[in-house]
Amino acid sequence: MNGHDKLQLIGLVLFSLLTSFLCTFYGLNILLAENVSRAVSIFAYVTAGYGAGNLYVLSWAWRGGSTWAVEANKVMGLCFLGVFIMDRVRGGDLNGVGVASIMIATIMVGVNWQAVKKVVEVKGGG
């Protein structure tokens, strides 16, 4: 592995760790708040679960380099995006900010998937 690939791997993994932490932190903060509606708490569970699940799949890929980690991360990310988009639509947030948040979430999920894919490639699983 050359220096560019190593730097790319480190950047992707750090981004994935950061977004996993932020999703988990955001979801738990919502869940620990008082007077949260059922719909918002479901969204918080999904967000916190995605963050924790992404961290688990990334660590599994790092330890074992298994190719299933890439597929698991893809399915998890698409499920999270589905819930995220449904939450934006349900809340009537399809203005500029809502669409921008969907685009940011899509990029985040895509980069997290790339991070797992790159780790699996480096570890020899794919």
C-alpha cells in the first residue's frame, strides 16, 4: 500500500468514526430529552442504531476483513437513509434545508460505506 492509499484509508476511517459518534450522540440526546414524541423517538433510535452499527461493522471489517461487512454496511445505510427521508417528508421539511440535509446524509452514508470497503480491501477480504 502506498502513501496515498494509506492516507485515504486513515481519512475514511476517521470520518466514519466521527459520523458514528455524532449519530449515536445525537440519537441518545434526543432519547434522553423530556417529552419526545413517538415519531421523534423512533427516528432517534434509528439514528443511534446506525451510528453504533456502523462502528461495529467498521471494527468487524478491521479485525476480520470479511466481505459481508461491505454488504451489511450498505443495507444499514440504505435503511437509515429511508427512515431519514421519511422523517423529512413527514415533517414537511422538503424545502432547501431539508433537501440539503438529505444530500448530506447520503454523502455521509456513502463515505461510511467506502470506508468499510477500503478497510476490507486493505485487510485482504475483498
